[in-house]
Amino acid sequence: MTATHCPYCALQCAMHLEPGADGKLTVRPADFPTNRGGLCRKGWTSAELLSTPDRITAPLLRTGRGGGFREVDWDTALDHVAGRLLRLRERHGNDTVAVFGGGGLTNEKAYLLGKFARLALGTSRIDYNGRFCMSSAAAAGTRAFGLDRGLPFPLSDLGGADTVLLAGANPAETMPPMMGHLTAPRLVVVDPRRTATAEHALEHGGTHVAPRPGTDLALALGLLHTARGQGMLDTDYIADRTTGFDGAWEQATVWWPERTERVTGVPARQIRAVAHQLGTASRAYVLTGRGTEQHVTGTDSTSAWINLALALGLPGRPGSGYGCITGQGNGQGGREHGQKADQLPGYRRIDDPDARARVADAWGVDAQTLPGAGPSATELLNSLGTEHGSRAMVLFGANPAVSAPDSARVRERLAALDLLVVADFVLSETAALADVVLPVTQWAEEDGTMTSLEGRVLRRRAATLPPAGVRSDLEVLRGIAERLGQPAHRFPSDPDTVLAELRDATAGAPADYSGATPERLSDGEELHWPVPSGAPPTPRLFLDRFAHPDGRARFSPVEYRDPVAETGGDYPLIATTGRLMGHYQSGAQTRRVAELAEAEPEARVEVHPDTAARNGLGEGQWARVTSPVGTALARVRLRPGARRDTVFLPFHYGGEAAANNLTGSAALDPTSRMPGFKATAVRLDPVPDD
């Protein structure tokens, strides 16, 4: 029996894996502070994925442009990849090769992928799918507190609160075991949809606030205005522990409840009631999720909620605080260790000379050889195969053909590359477009570390051997790097060796992992970072000071801008996207698990019955959802609790059913470079029967 953690969301629920008589693994939940002995449907069925019938167990090489795949041996595949990369770099320069990673990669993989891009390839063109997930929250948290850790307190602290406000989060479906920590507090759920989390709140004396999609920032400004009018602000805290309140308040002065109601659709009486509930709670938390963050105004929207929390005196106070709910399995660690365009390991900034020198020293190279910051994920993908874009891409742990905005365009850009190399275990929608597919190990077949939503470093342990012919991502990176002329010792394939190097590279950094040793992890210590060598870990941040040099948190003056293109005419509705309980991310994994696929076999569009009737649609009919960018097909589900101006589509399906066929990539958040996933102007049309 092997103790490890679930491969899906950032709760990283603990589980035991035990081989059965047929050699397949059986999953049993384990007691752990986040899941407390529970698992969701995805966790229970996670082992089934390892033996999916279409798993790739030998490298695949495409036989010419437009041809099919043939199986080859590893030397042939890696020689082909390295040879093509060398020729392209000689002809077009280092930045002609791009690297794309994922928030599900272990800390060791994320670290080595960033090192591979910057040393073996010498390219600045590296980013990852976390740009579509956590980037707005990370930017807002960093500018407010000087440091970004999703939850700067243990998840279990939430159970002691009087009130928890969830802005744009639906944990009852996306991470069900988290709801065990939310049974005692009265919940305020801010979401345009009447989600399972909103239903839970209403059933237990809480509140559902349903703003028009994209108006969270206005709502947060209105709550700040109302809380001050009610005398609820913690003026001593503001004076002693923060700076910049006057600038933030200037933006909130015009957002009295009635004006906020006109913009958001939230009744003024409800705004007053929520402000009073937060202001009178002795212990309260404000938590944000993707619904608030995945907008072209996502950083400012998140900052508006942080401003509210700061004005109430919550962050850095025992039993209260602000946090963002990290989504992907290693969404926290994945954004810390160098696969993001502007970062080096340990959350060091790539444009900081001292940070560059420290990492270069750990890598044994001259800091001048490290490339600078590259374009964000959306800009990187949109430029592929163009005059000024990369002509080759190496991709690990992501499926942007489904998950990226304007996904039809992304598929065109991927197809325009001279070389696309994908490391995966199945032919995902992205891998199906590749020139070379490299089969890699999965979560239960490898060791490594992950970092949960609360900044806790966890040990992932191998419970079974991978199929013959499959290699780890670390082995693949080493094999390509050696063929590109790198010394073998620079790219170790043993996870503990990589972790030792990561610890050295992050020593003294904002995300300091230098004390996260295999021995301490194996002993079960709760290692929340920063965990410097020789020092205790930090489960609760900011109790004495924030991470800015003066120790104070920063208010941000943020102004409301509507992130939704004008609705009306051809596009009278707003589409928002999100997750279903049974699926995860682009669905490349969960759509291959029989129980999950049977429960949610096809894309849906959730519509209010009145809206459906106005568009000639009924329950179970196929609808064509059209935006200025593209179209998606989905089966109609009627939801009487939905807003009449809003439809919802899950983003777990590919091809014609891909929700991100609708979302645009032209406009990005100016700070985080987040595209707008949560509010797209659309129309609905019936699909004629054949």
C-alpha cells in the first residue's frame, strides 16, 4: 500500500493506493487535513486512468505533413526532435523554439522545464496554462501583500469563521471535500449562477449574490462604500498595517448601493446586508476564485476584493483573512518555479539582477546568458508560426487546443508550426496535432513533490511501475538536453536530485523551499512555504508584517470597467464558462474514465427557461452558441434559477463542443495577461434536425 495524493485539484487529497489481484490499483481515501478522509468522484476513479485503452506506450513520429503516426524507438524520436530544434535555432535564433508547461506538473518537472527552456534552448518563449488560471490572483496578491500564496493560512482555519465570502468560486462541484471546512460559517456566495455552492449556502442560512457576469469589481467597490457608511471599517488596522487607503476609497466613493445595483443587478438591500454581515463578524474570510479572476479586468477585480478585506482588517489576523482558491493540482508550485514567462525558481523575478545572479550561480552559468521575460501564454500561442513567432514548440502537461481562448485559432497556430513536440500519455486534442508524441509516466508511477492550495509541500509517491516503453518527463528533458549539447549532470532525471537543486536555487527567495527535504516530507511534517533551511515552516503568513519592505499591505485604487463586449443586437446574452463535478480541466483525463464520461458524456449549455423559449429551444435540444469569435455546440439544460441574460458552458470538451471556441484572445488583462473566459457576448440558435 502506498500513501500519496490525488492527481487532480489543488486540495491534493490524501489517498492510499493498493494493487489488486489483477495488478490494477485500488483507491482508498486517507485522513488528511484538507480532505479529512473524503474523496470526490474524480479521486475515487483516478486509478482507472492509468490503464486507459488508448494509452501511448511508444514514441510516435508523424510520417510527413498531413500523414499519420508510426511508432519509433526512443533514440529515433529524441534524435529527430533534437536535430530539428538545432536546425531551426541555427536558422532563426533561440526564440524560434517555444516551451509550454502545465499547472499539474510536479515541482521538480516545472523547475527543470524552466531550466531546460533557458539553458538548453536559450529561449525566452516559455509560459504555461496557469496563465489562464491563477495569474490575476497572483498579480493582485503580490501587489497587495508583497507575496502570492493562494491561501496564506491552513484550509482548516476556515471552519472557525463566522462568515466566509466566496467570490466566483464553486467548491461544492470543483473540489467537494473543501465543503467540509465550510459547514460552520455562514456563506456569502457571489456568483452569477445558482451553483451547488450557492444552493448549499441558501440551505444553511447563507446568501447567494448573483451579479451580472463581469461586474464583481463594481460589487466589491459597492460593498466597501457601504461598509464605510455603516461604520464597519477597522480604522486602527488601516492606519497601523496598510498604506494607500485614500486612493482606493476615492474610487469607491461613487459606488453607493443603488448605483451598484444598477450596474450589477444586485439589490441595494442585499448589498447592505452583506456589508453588515462581514463587518460585524468576529472572524471572517474573503476568498476569490476563477469567476472573479478570469477577466480582462481580473487583477483589478481581485484587488477590489482584497481592498474590502483590508478595510475590514481581515488579512494577517488570526481566524480571519483573504485567500484565493488555487485550482490546478500544482497550481501553486507550478507558478513558483520558473515555467512562467517572467519568473525564475522560488518566485524570483526574471528582471531582477540579484535574482538572476542567484539562480545563475545555482545553475553554474553566467547570468548574462539567461534570456529575459517572454510573451504570456495567449500572446505566445497566437504568434506561433507567424513572422515574429516561434516555429517550434515543446509542450508538457497541457492541452491548449481545448483550454486556451479562441481555441480554433490556437489549433490553426499549432498546425502552422514546423515542429510540435508533445509529451503526454494519450492523444489529447493537442497531441493529435503534434509531429512527435513522447509517452510519459503518470502520477501514480512517479515520485515528486506538489504544493497544495495552502502552500503545503507534499510528497507524491510511485505506487506502480509505468508500462514498458514509457519514460518520465525528467528523463525526456534530459534526453533532449544532452542531444542539444548540455552536460548530463545539468539535467538530472532523479526527482530527489532535482529537488535538492530546487532547494538550493530557491534559498532566500520569496518561495523558499530550501528546508523541504525528502526526510522531513517523509516524516509527515507540515511544510508550508516559506520553509528556509534550519527554520520552521510558515503555515500562517502576515501575522506580524506583510512582505513589502515596510511591512505594510497595499490598497490598490481600482476603477470599474465592464469587461464584456457590448451585448445586444446579434449577441444579446453573456456566456460564462466553468467546471462540472465529474470532469477536470480540458477533460483529456476524465473523459477517458468510464464512470465520469457516462455521468457527463456531452457538452451542455445551461439556460433559463424563458431565455430558451425566446430562442426557440427546449430541454435536451442541441443549440449553437455563437460569439464574435466562433461557435460551440451544446445540449440545452434548463435552469430556472439562472439569470435570464446569462448562459453557462463547461470547458471540458473538445472540437465543436469546446467552450473556448467562443472566448476571445485579442483583449488581455494589462497586468496579468489573463484573457476573458467568464463573460463573452453570445447568441443561441437551434441546431436543425438532420
